[in-house]
Amino acid sequence: MWNKLMVKPNQEQKYSFIYPRSRYYGEFKPENLIFNANLQEFAQKVGYVANLETGGKLSPEDAYKYIQTLWKELKHSKQELRIGLKQDNS
């Protein structure tokens, strides 16, 4: 039971606890912010997969395949956002 000292967390508080985000201090460009969010999500999911594998809930092969899929999604995101490409100034 919730007493006066314990407040029932709302959905946003639960989400920010389960999926924490760090501030972005890099160069401010929309594509950099989006990629940073994608990168943080990738790191969070890899952590979950590693913990599931460590706990015996996921085989090493399945964990590898899942992380490989996550990596491909992140790589595709980088390409779509054109991160790291030299800018054509002509």
C-alpha cells in the first residue's frame, strides 16, 4: 500500500527509470541528436541481451544474432542520417 511518503510513479517516471537517457553534449545538429538517441537505445538493448544471456534465458548464439541485428539497425540509421560523411561544399 502506498503511504504519504511513497508516491505511485506515473508511466513517464517508469519509462525514464527503465530507459534512462543521458544528455547530449556534442555538436548540435538534428541528425546528431537523433543518432545519439539511437545509440543510447542500442546500448540499452545490448545490455538487456547480455543480461539475458548471462542469466541463461538466451543462448549465446541467439544473443549474438540479436546483437548483430541491433548493430545493423544502428549502422543503417547512421547511413540514413548521413553521419560521418564529408560535406560537399561546392
